[in-house]
Amino acid sequence: MKQLLNMAVTLDGAADQVQAITQLSNHNEFTIDQAYEIQELSIGQRIRRGESLAGYKLGFTSKAKMEQMGIHEIIWGRLTNQMQVEGNGTLLLDQYIHPRAEPEVAFRISKTIDKKIELNEVYDYFDAVCGAIEIIDSRYKQFRFSLEDVIADNCSSSAYVLGDWFPADTELNHLDIQLKLNKKTVQSGNSSAILGNPLESLVALSEMAEKYNIQIIEGQIVLAGAATSAEYLTSGDRVEAIFQNLGSVNFKVN
Ligand code: OOG
Ligand code: MG
């Protein structure tokens, strides 16, 4: 246990000090279940400093992401309130190691998810949806990691920006999604790239909730996973994601 805590503290410190570390798996052997324990302990450090759990994120729910990073399993991580950046706001580059942005769809949960739910039940569990941007910032050098490494590192999550909320019955499948950097489209995709339908991400998360004994509660946010590859950010960038049916989200990088 001590060793898992040490790894958790190392990851938390890397984020806090904005200093990339060597992949943990280079020098330690740990399982996927232990990686989730490290993640929990590492986020626990943030909670102890006063942050609160704001929700969850899924990773590698699209082929584009799996292929960009070379990992083909669905993973999940935690979001805290501190990680939220306001829409139209500014991301301060010096707080991140090598941040990348990716367009996401987000759900606002309205009823506790703690066991597997079916696709035909998902509408009972959220009351709003929005377009979002996730900022991922691997704490590992060169943004390279094993499956265990990235899970321990909270699935690279470091910040998120939410757009305006739309009603839960907004059609979410087959929506065009674009990511723009400085007005130029750098990624385009479709929401159906997310597990065939972004609603499936809630089913996937519900399986994780049952397996890992977590509860996603009313008011928490779930990021469904990016539909496109992620793009590196540099100083001065203006980042915008545009979603059919869900408006747009933007921020600038300083
Ligand atoms: C891991 C996180 C993946 C997504 O949306 O697929 C992810 C990474 O790419 O570093 O957030
Ligand atoms: Mg993501």
C-alpha cells in the first residue's frame, strides 16, 4: 500500500510542480486495479487540499484516440472542481507540462449511477448535455505511457471547459464536431465515433462504477471521451470546439 501511495504522491507532485516524470511502469510493476488505486490516492491528495470531486471522464472511447495513443481499452478518470476552466476563459500555459485539447460531449448526471445500466435506461440518469473541451496533460515525459501508467495518472486529465447546457433529449448521435486552433480547423470528427453513440459512454461508465465501486451522483459531470485526436496547445492559441446541435466552446491560451 505504501508503495502505491508513493506513486500517487509522485504523480500529484508532477502535476503540482509542472514537471514531467519517467513512466512509473519502467521501475514498478502494478496491475490495472492497482493503477486505479493509485489514481484514487493521487486525486485524494487534491481532495485533501480542498478540491471536490466534480465528475468522471472516459478515455479511449474512439478509434481516433486509441490510435493516436496506442491504447485500445476504455479507461476512466476523475474530474475535480479545480480543473474547470470557464468558457471564454484563459488557460495558463505555465500550469501545464505539455497540454493538448480535444473536443468532448459532457453529460450532467441527475440520478446515482452505481451499477450497470442499459442503453435504453440512460435517459433516466442525466438531465442535460453540452459540448466540452478536455485538456489532457500527461504527467509522463513525451506524453508516453502504458495502459497502467495512464490510468494511475488520472487518464491524463488536467482541465475541462463546458459549453452551454442543452436539454437531455437533444440528439447526440451523428453530430459533426470540429476543433479549431486560431480559426483553422485542425480536427474534424463525428459524435458517432464515440462508441458508436455517445450515450454508450454512460453504459460503459456504469460498468466501471459496478466493477470499481464508485458512484456517479446527481450534479456530477461525465466526459464521454474525445471523438478526434488531441492537439498540442501553445501560447496565444485561441481554441474553439464547434458541435452540431450543441453550440460551441472556446478558451484562449496564455
Ligand atoms: C489519455 C486520455 C484519453 C480520451 O478522451 O480519449 C482521453 C490520453 O490521451 O492521454 O481523454
Ligand atoms: Mg478526453
